Amino acid sequence: MANLYTIENLLIGKTYKSTSLRGEIISAEKSPHPIWYGDNTEAYLVEIYTGTFRNKFRTIAVKVGE
């Protein structure tokens, strides 16, 4: 039987890096807001552990097709 992965499962544990923030993605869910980044993309809200007192949240675009 093949392993079945979701986008959320694949994002968790990955490093998030931007000019202002770096940390590990500890949760991910499809964004509840209608954000459009382009064709064949979906928006995901991710929670990022930065090693500080409070986790940060960011919305990212995920390519889901060609």
C-alpha cells in the first residue's frame, strides 16, 4: 500500500525563512481567507516556532499543479 501525504503533513517540520523570520513550521492548514497567489496555487496558514516566547503565523503559497 502506498503512503498517502497531505500538503499539511509535508509542510510540518520544514524550515520557514524570510527576511524577517526564520523557524520551523509546526502546524499548517488551508487558509480560511480567499487569498489568490496565481494559477495552480493554494494559500496555507502556517504556525512557525522561532524559539522565542510566542510562535508566529504566516500565510504562504503552495503550488499544487502545473
